[in-house]
Amino acid sequence: ISAFGGVFEGNGVTIRNLQIANKGFIATNTGTIRNLTLENVSFSADITEGAGALAAESSTSVIQNCTVKGVTVTVIKPVVFGGLIGRNSEGRIEGCQVISGTINLNLSGAGNSNYGGLVGEHFNGTALIINSYVGADVTIKHPSNSSGASCVGGLVGWNNSGKVKGCYSLAKLEVSCSGQVGGLIGANSNGTVLACYVAGSISGTIYNNTGGFIAQNTITVTACYSTTQINVTNNAGSNKLGAFVASNSTGINQCYFVGETVTNPVGSGSVNGISKVTATQLKDKKRQMNLAIEAKDPEFGFSFKVNEDAGTNIYCPLILQGAVKEPGFGGSDFGDGEIGRA
């Protein structure tokens, strides 16, 4: 579909074995797409222009409850690509996921390019990604230090003044590139990041800012954590590698990381608000993180809970749930305060 502006109601249907010539299932979307799954998606040729499995460009739109399973793509030019959406401008992406697939970046040529497991480029103040994720069976590969990669993220390549709330990535990033590489977001430029986590991995050789959560950050990040496994050869210098963020120019509030191979919170810049913890200690931070979420966005609708699944709680000690208010310190939380009252 070259351009779409209506309501695409998927009704839970799965479209299998979709082969796309270029751009995406929809090239340009300004409408609502919901309740649709694309399974085993491929492109008939290597990508040389902006693309995404569901849509190359989505603006002033709604993408809701959409899933991509098994996307295979090779990008050879510096363009914008996302496993679900290439470029999202002023649109809402809610309850969406890319569960599996491989995004190969074999780039040549100069230019700005952003790549994410879910969205390549997410921008403008009303743009929102909420309650969405990238699964553990997604791999983003950049095998050589070719020119052209600007930002690479497990969830979003470049968040430019957009909002990312209640999201996570478990993606594997196998990179050897000069771009900004982050477990969740490559570069966060004046964007909001709230109550997100990342529990994937970054391996390869780094030549620029690389962070377990964000590579480069210029605005406050609230109540987030990273357990990204970082195993890289560092050709960028110690000030370019951080367990949580590589380059940080602002305050961060109630954020944590669990890491043994990289133990410094940031490569360069402000460290305030980021702490190294064990998985057990992170569970004990749940209350403080939830109070920070409530203070930042009382209408958000999600909070952290302790993950009781023995198979995943080492890497994801906290997971999101529908909002459960944490008790504060006011009288309304603890009765009227009468001494001796039973």
C-alpha cells in the first residue's frame, strides 16, 4: 500500500510470508492500524531507502497491538529502518512488538541513518511509544566499521524529542560500527524515557559512544534499568563506554544497572541518579522507582513489580504491570496517625 489514511482493523489476523519490494507493507501511513500480525516478513532486495516491516513512514497516526514475527532484512545504504516502523513522527505506537528476526546492516556511503529493533527514528513532541517491546530473538548486526550508521538501538535508533514509556528490549546487538549504540536507544535527544528496561546484549568492536541503556543522552531519564551484557572490544576509549549511558549531559533519576564486565555508570558526563546494583538489590529499589514514576507521570498507568519467573528474573528482576500505587508517607496512606490505635 503506497499511502494509507483510514482505519486498518486487523481483527487479529496474521499475514504470513509477506515479501516486500521496498519501503514496507505500507509506505506512508497517517491513519490507524491495529490488531495485525506480520509473520515471516522479507524484502525482495537489499534496502536502499527508508523502510519498516509495517510502514516506512508513520505520522500523526496510531499503531496499536501490532506484531512482527520473523523479519529478515539487509540494509546497504545509510537510511532509516525499524523492525516495525522506519520513521515515526507525531504518532502513537502502543502495545506493539517485534518478536524475532535479523536486521543486517552492511552499509556503504555517507549520510544520516538510524536503526532500531522497533522504530528507526522517533521524533516530535507528540510522538509516543508505550507498552511495546523487542524480543530476545531479534538480532541487529553491523559486521564492519563502514561509514553511514548514525544511531543503533535495540528498541529505537534515535529518539528526537519523542516519548518512550513502559517499553523494553531483549535484543542482541552485534556491532562493529562508528554509530551511537545503545541497548534500548542509540541517541536520546530531548526525549522522554520513563519506566523502561533493557536486558539484551552488546558484542563486537565499538568505535563510538556505546551504552547498556542509551549511547548518548541529553535529557532526564526516569525509573529505568539495564542488565545489558556488554562484551566488546573497545576501540573508542574509556570515555565512550558506559554500563548505563556512554555520554550524559543531564540528570538521571532513579536509574540502575547490573553489570560485571563494564562497571562504570557512564563514559563521560553526569553520573547522578545512576547506581550499580545486584539483581537482588534492584528488586529492593522497586518502591523508589514506582514513586518516581508516579511523581513524573501520575496518569502513566504502569508500575514495576518483582519478576517471580525463575527462568528470567536474573536478567529482568523487575517487570511492568498495570499501575499499582506505592504507599507514600502521607496520612492518607497510613491512617490518621493516632498513637496507640489498633
